[in-house]
Amino acid sequence: MLVNMKGMLDAANRDHYAIMAVNSVNMEMARAVIEAASEMRSPIILQMGRSQMAKLAHHEDILPMIRNMAERVDVPVCLNLDHGPDFQTEINAIHWGFTNLMIDASSLPFEENVRRTRIIVDMAHAKGISVEAELGHVGQAADGDGRTDDMFTNVAQAVEFVERTGVDALAVAIGTAHGKYPAGYVPKLDFDRLAELKAALRMPLVLHGGSGSGEENIRRAVAGGINKINVCTDAFHAAEVAMKAKWAEDPQTDYLNIMVTAEAAIKAFVKDYIALIGSANRYTFDFADNGSKE
């Protein structure tokens, strides 16, 4: 079933687990993610950003396909716009049928972030669509971004931001970064700051840059109050490793077998991750305010 993100994250916040949000850029990825969630009886979030839609996940093709897949399973599925950078992208996402919008104005001054986020919240909520925003800076792993205290989410600012914008979930910066970290690097997360944010906000919190963070960091983040974890690079890597192994085993293998191999690898990866973050068998929650799009 296709729903917005509010109901599933409110349940995760209440019951102390997290939900996986996987950037899904083609049919095979989307099907692997949804089937994995269905078999694990877990809510799931499929997402994509503007650049991913421009390069491969063309909205007119993949969004109807994901909606169709979601309607065939009885676990909650959310379709999320990842890192919407501007008003036009957000408005397009509303028209295209996304059930959650992420507005990312985190690189702008605080007041401008508040202003833009409030506008998107008002538009989205009027359509039964939930909203995630970001405060602090989750940078790029390859650039060494996001590793200094001045980029982390300020607790007092976060309280003000949530009160003034009415967002349903907040992505916080506590030391992770997007993309692939240098070989051997594991980020050091500020769990004390996470505890302060959770105590002050008491709402669903989001961890961007979940890939490469290490299982122990992920477990501690969930225990500390993270309720949504964005995963892209690690899912791509699972497919890449499996495809390379298939080619090494059989250099004459064809495109069909390669794609079947990639899909199976992503499905296995997602099932393992769901088990790690505690969302298995969490497929039911109070649907009174979940914005169901069935």
C-alpha cells in the first residue's frame, strides 16, 4: 500500500526502530526493495533525487511502476523525493504523486531555510503529503565534508525550526556524509548530540549518509532515536559486487542474467538491513493519520 511517511515514522519514533529509505533508480532496484520489505513484513521508503531522475529514473516511467508495485503488497510503502533543491522540483513532485517531500535548504541561512520549508509544508500538507527537512550540513564523504562540529545540527535551532515549520521529520547532521568514504574510514558520530536532539524534539529523526557508517554506528543511531536511514551507495555497491562476481564466474553471461543477479543482491542486502534497524514485522500501525494513497 502506498502511504505518506508520517504514520510510519511516528510509529517508528514511538516504538524505537528505524525504517530504511533506499534510493531506487530502476525497475530492478524498486522491485528488489519492495519485495524485500514485503517478505520481512517491514514498512519501506523508496526515494530518488532530481539528478537521479534526470539520469536514469525518469519520473514518467518509474513512478507509475513503483506505485503499481506498492499497491500489490500489504506493507506500507512511501515514495519520497530526496533532497528537493527548489520550489519547482517540489511542486513537480506533488503533481507526479510522491507521498513525501524532502525539502533541502540546509545550505542556506537559517531564516531562509525556515521560510522555504514552511511554504513546502503548507503546500504538501494540504495534499496529504508529509515533509522532511534538514538542519545542519550533511556533506559529501569524498570531500571530507560533514565532519566538523560547526556543520552539526544545533539543538536550540532545531527546536525553533520544527516549531516554525511544522515538518513531520527532521534530518540531522551528527557526523555522517553522503556517498563513499575513503577506504578504511568509518565516521565518528556525535551520539551525545543525537540524544540531546531526541530529548528536545521528541519526533522522527533522519540520518542521511547511512552508507559506509558501519553496523555498530547504525545500531547506536537507532537506539539513540534515528527513525529513518537513507541508503544509496551501499545498495549500489551490493549490486556492483554481485555483478562483478557473476562476470568473473562466467565471462559469457548475458544482460538478463546480470540484471537478475543485481536484483537478487539488492534484495538480500535490504533484508539484512531491515533486520539490523529493527523494522521487521512492523508493517501495521495506526492508519488514522497516515495519508494513505490507496
